[in-house]
Amino acid sequence: MEALRKQANKFKEQVAKQQQAVIKQFSTTGYERSDSVVIDEVELQRHQQLEKLYTSTRSGRDFQKDIVRAAEGLVSIGSKHIEVGTKFSDDCFRYGGENNASDEALAKAASLYGGALRNVEKEYEDFNRILSSQTIDPLRAMSMGTPLEDARGLAQRYSRMRHEAELLSAEIARRKARVREAPIAENTTKLQQYEAKMIEHKASMAVLGKEAAAALAAVESQQQRVTLQRLVGMVEAEKLFHLRLAAILDDVEAEMSSEKQKRESAPPTLPSHKRAEKAQYFLAEAVHNFNGSTEKELSLIVGDYVVVRQVSVLITISALKVL
């Protein structure tokens, strides 16, 4: 009866350990941060190296996704700008064509701006293409690429093996305690079996750890190099994009201002039926004698002053003689 009780307790302990191992394995999706088990100094250094590389590549991947999201947002804004700008450009051209006779200055300004808007929207289209081909596509592919997933998978396998080593180490400690309590052949043999298993496990861990570290280091180097390259390229493309927009708007502003100044400096054109009301008057001195032949004509001698009215290119003398 006592033997059955011991066997049942032993089976219960094994089931509990297996359950804990399964729960820990599935609850840990990344590289496990644990320094609770120290197999040896070399293994501890490898564990810390993998932990650092795993964290670095995860941060790099997340930053790549941040850049992709931002670039996609800029493309979305640019597409909306193209839609609105194209519609407004058509409106400007339509107004310029339909109102050229009645309001020449405004119609010309509208047409000028409509043409500038077409050039602006072309720059937006080019900028969107650059963002998609040089930033979004490469970084998205890299953040979801096989090399990164494979390298991180190796690190996760190493983390699981390290947890298994922790369980083995605990089991060896229990076996040693049993040997001390009852140094019989059966207990000694089982202890030796677990110790041999631990040696084999450590050798496998060393190989896997070296492979995982090399893979993660290669991914980290490429990740940082490519991300920096794409980020700098994105900044350069955006800078050039804004410079081109500024040049287009500077040109159209200069043309529109020139047309405005021409309109403001030009003399007003008066309708023919109002020219008599807008006639100009000035004082003139007679330099020749003149005898009026009718009652409506003035007789003048040299030195007389008269008020002269100018209408268009014709000059008439008013009926007012300055005495």
C-alpha cells in the first residue's frame, strides 16, 4: 500500500511538472528573460547576447512598421490632395475660358493657377510613387521577411531549451538529495542518467545558441542599415517634393502678380457714351488773332486766355473767355 502511494505521488509530481512546462511554453511567445538558471558563465553570456539581439531586432521591426504606417498616411493624404486639386484645377480652367471677355484679369489668373495646380498634382503623384517603391514596399517586406522570423525562431528555441535545462537542473538537485539520503545503486544510476542528459543538452544548447546569435546579429545589421537608408531617402524625397512645389507656386504667384500690376497701372478704358462726361479741361493762351464769324464763335486777340475742353483726340474751345 505504501509503495502504491509513493508511486501515485511520483506520477502526480511528473504530471504537474509537465503541465507547468506546457503552460510556460505557450505563454511565452518571445525570448524568455530569465537569469534564474545559470548553467555556466559561457551560457549566461550567450543568453544575455541573445536577449539583447532579440530585443533590438524586435524594436527595429516595430520601427519599420511605424515608418510604413506614416508613409502610407502620407500617400493617403497625397491621393486626397490630388483628387481635390484636380477638381479645382478644372474649375479654374472653366472659369478662365467662360469669363475671358467680361473679366480678363481674373480669368487669366484663374487659368494660370489651374495650370499650376496640374503641375502640383503631378508632383504629388511622383512623391506617392517614390514613397511606395522606396519606403513602404521594402520596409514592409523586411519587417515580415523570412530571415527575421527564422532568426527569432532560433532564439525562441534556445529559450525553450534553456527552460528545459532549468527543469533538468532541478531534477538533478533532487536526485542528488536522494542519493545523499539513500546512496543505493538505483538512485545513483538515475542521477548519472540525468547528469549525462544534462551534458548532452548543454552541447545542443551551445550549437543552437551560436547559430541563433549569428542569425540575429546578421538580421540586426541589415535591419539597421536598410532602415537608415530608407529613412534618409524618405527625408530627401520629401525635401525635394516641397522644393518643387515651392518653385511651381513661386512662378504662378509672379505671373499672377504681374497681371495684377498691369491691370492696376493701365489707364481705364471708358465707354464711348460717357466720354463727354470725362472730358479734360485746361487753360490756353491765344497766340494768333481770331475774328468770330458767327455769334457762337469767340473773337480772340493775342494774349487772351480761354478754357479749352479736350474730348478724345478732338479739342474744342469752350464759350468761356478769361478776361
